[in-house]
Amino acid sequence: MKLCALPLALGLGYASLSPKPAIELPGYFSCRASLLTLDENAALACYAPTQRGCQQGNVVLAYERRLGPPGAKKPFTIVDTVQLMVRYQKTSLTIANCTAGAGRPHQYFVLSKYDALGQKYLRNVLRVWGVNAQGKLVEVPVKTIRCLNDDFGA
């Protein structure tokens, strides 16, 4: 009886050593993307089932890492995602340079009210997501963050 369980146990042990499958979003529209300023081998990207869905509907926020050289066919692969339902027409989803506390600026996903776009800094920020040290997308407390409006003055 114990010998029959040995192959199963060995098989389960090897299964945990195999690499994670790449996250694929077939048929999704790429809404926007931005290289992370401190790490040119990583990027933030936003995807939706349709172009119209980029600002309203189901949205996928993605953290991507570079696999190959910049000229490669698929230079980036999706490492982590957060699914988001944007329901209100009066909101805006963007990737912005933000500063948390007295720290250095980093790229973040920012969901704000639509009227946030009239100033140098985004106002009425509702939610913010960034990448933690483990390479995972995490929500960041809005109270501690200040985001530049990259479209201001354009």
C-alpha cells in the first residue's frame, strides 16, 4: 500500500517545481501601458474586452516583466493582474506618476473622478494600485499619495 502512494507523492512534489503558466488575455484590447520609471524591465498595462470598455466596464490591470530583448515579438509577459469593474461614467482610469509620503515618484494605476483632470495634480482620487516588493499589484491607501496629472497643460 505504501509503495502505491510513493509515485503519487513524488508527482505532486514535482508539480510544485514547474513554472507558473503565463497569464494570457486573448482577445483583450490594450488600453494603455507605461514602463516603470525605475525599472525599464517592467511595465504597467491596462486591458479591456473592448476599446470602449477601457473607461467603463470590466478592466484588467496588469504588471508585466520583460522576457526578451526590446525588439522581440513578445518582449513582456503578464506577471500579476487585478480585475476591476469601472461602473461610473464620471470616473477616469489612468497610469500616473505618484509620490507616497516623502518617497520617490513611481508609476501607479489611478482611478479618480472625471473632474480630477483640471489641475497639475489629480484631485478626487478614489483608488490607487502599485507594485509591491514581491512583484504583486496591491492597493495603496489614497490618503498617503499625490499624483501628477500628466495631461495638464497639454
